[in-house]
Amino acid sequence: MKKEAMELPSFSSILLLLLCAFTLAEVESVYFPGIYQSSLKKNGKTVKPKIPYKSQYFPQVLDHFTFQPKSYKIFYQKYLINSQYWHKGAPIFVYTGNEGDIDWFAANTGFMLDIAPKFHALLVFIEHRFYGESMPFGKHSYRSAKTLGYLNSQQALADYAVLIRSLKHNLSSEASPVVVFGGSYGGMLAAWFRLKYPHIAIGALASSAPILQFDDITPWSSFYDAVSQDYKDASLNCYEVIKGSWAELNSISANDEGLAEISRHFRACKQVHSINSARDWLWEAFVYTAMVNYPTEANFLMPLPAYPVEEMCKIIDGSSPQSTKLSRAFAAASLYYNYSQTEKCFKLEDETDEHGLSGWNWQACTEMVMPMVVTNESMFPPSSFSYKENAEDCKKQFGVAPRPHWITTEFGGTVSFSDLWCSNWNFSRIFLNFALIYNKNCLNR
């Protein structure tokens, strides 16, 4: 039987497919004012996902940018690989790992697996240093600023560059073009990788990458304004109920038995010690639901129905008018935490770090300073941001002060590409605040 020659898709076809797919993707990134949170939320009952990838470990150097003896310390960086559809010379699609276990991202990034057969692509997911199993100092990696000082985006990008070059060499496939993918912080890394290492990656596809959320490039209220608008679009009453629920929560906490009442009202597994626990529980539910307001059922952060924002608002709008705004807000938030109807009580405090996200606190206190505020137009309680207070908090927590303008110094504050569609290397695309930047005249040719 005669074998047909395996024909590689052209890079214009790769671009077209990815362009169409990611134009539809809308995933928001979340950073609470005054609270250093990862852009990703942990699911309280996580089971290690089954994924079609093999785990590998690469001997990575500790410090790529100095030549001191301690810089040459080796740690083993985890990466996942799937070569089911690949052959020598075909593209290599690389996911630039976020702030968490790489298995989790691989289990929730089906797009790359979907398109791999068409392009005969090798799929690689690289874990970010200081997350998951990729701990340079083992269980002592988070011990102090002396160890955490090696956790930053520049070292991570260099890790990816070294690993990719080594992988291509070992596969005897130096000619294989590389495209990097990422979402949220991983999307930021993908975009920055393309800028810093254009000789390694011919393009980057960055979904929901908030690379403009530094300095004064983007209005600091943009994120919470957008989240609030999601609920307002679903139902004006829903928006107003959530907006009014915070005052009711504060009034309950002012009573002598306030915390006990809140614990009962929120069906807490244990009595809460602070009103902030209840506030954050509601806050996170509304924010993260907007973040994953997908048109289909999903299980990325929590098991949720299709269009969960609309479903939350149906709960609020369908409640008795005599019920309090807080009780309606609680009922809506319960959809996020208990759509599966398996929770008998809720953990408002003492959450576990199922996905290994805790390194983000360090990053947010050093280079990833992304100012966000909440205005009176939002459905959330007003909140301000102060560089001075931020620095003081970080100094107390880690003994170091943030460098709030380092990211825009290192990577720039704006990205501009000219006539990319017409050039031979036309794969580079960057998505900023869900907007695609392209040259319309060139696109129409």
C-alpha cells in the first residue's frame, strides 16, 4: 500500500486557524485591590487530571544572568510532552507555564490538542519555576527572599528558551518552527517571549494577557468596571442587588453576634473570624464567575453551567422581593461554589493551595505590580491603590520593596507590529484586553 506524502500546513493556514479560534476566547484575569491574588483560582476538591502527556524533567540552571558559582545550581524543571501527531520538521507548540501546576493547565488547554493533528505538531507544556514540582530549593523554595529572589518572569523566559533549544537539538529537529501559547499570566509570558526571543519562536498567541495593566497605561478601574458590566448586561436588578449586599454585610458585622450570624448565614463549616472572609467569599465568586462565563458547561475553576453569570442573575431575580440583598447575593454565589450540589457547608477560611499558586504573592510584591481600583460605578465596594502602602505591605511580608516600573522598563508598555500579515513571519499576534491588533489594509489583500 502506497503511503501518501505527509504535507505540512502553511504558516498562513496556521495563523488563520489560530486567529479565528482566539478571537472568540474571552478569559479575564483577576487581581483584587489590596490583596495579592493569582489570576487563577483553586478548586477546593481537585483530583489530579488525566492528561495525554508524558512528564519529563529538564536539568535547569538556577540563574541565567550571573556567573557566580551558586548560579550554576541545577534544579529539575518539569515539562509535559505529546508527540502523537508529530514528525521531524513539523511545528512545535509550546505552552509557557503560568503560576501553578503544569498538569492543571494542560488539562484545561484543549485548543492546542485540538489543532495538533492538523499541523502534526509536537505539544510541550513547560512548568514555571517555583511552581508545581519545579522547585529550585525543594520544600525550602519559599523559605525567604534569598531563595524567592530567583522567581521572576525574566528567569522563567530564559528557562523556556534554554529548554526549547535543548529539546529541538535532542530531537534532531532544529528546523521545526516554534509557536508559544499562553493565557493570563502565561499569555503575558508568551507575548514577552516572542519579543525577547524572536530567534526561537516565530510567533506567540497570548489570550487574555493583561500586559497593559502596569503603570498608567490602562485605567486602574478597567477590570472591575468590566466585571460589573457583565452582571449589569445580564440584569440591572442583579447588578443592584450585588452592589447593595456589601452594606448589609457590614451592618450585620457591627452587631455583637455578627460573626456568628454571618457564619450561619453563609453555612460556614467553622465560625468565621473576620467579616473579610465572608466579603472575599462573595467577591471571589462574582469575579471568577465572570472570568469563566463560557457558553458551555466547564470545570476549569469550578464545575459551572453554561453562561454562569446569567444563571447567577436568574437566581437573584427569581428570589422573593422580601428577601434581603445579602441572602440573594449568597444564593447566587453558591452557584459558583456548589453547582454540583455536593457541599454541605462552605470553607470561608483556611483554604488549601491545591494548584500550587502561592508563589504569586512574591511576584506581585516584586515585579508584577498591577494597580487596580474599584470606583463607585462598580458593583464592588470602593477600593483605592497606593504605591506607598503597597510597598509597606510587601516589606512586612517579604522584607523587599516592589519595583513597580520594572516590567514596563524590561518589556515596554506598548507593542506595535507593522504589516505582520504580509510579512513572511506573519504569525505574531497579541491579544490585549480581548482586542486583536492587526493591519486591516494588509488583512484585506
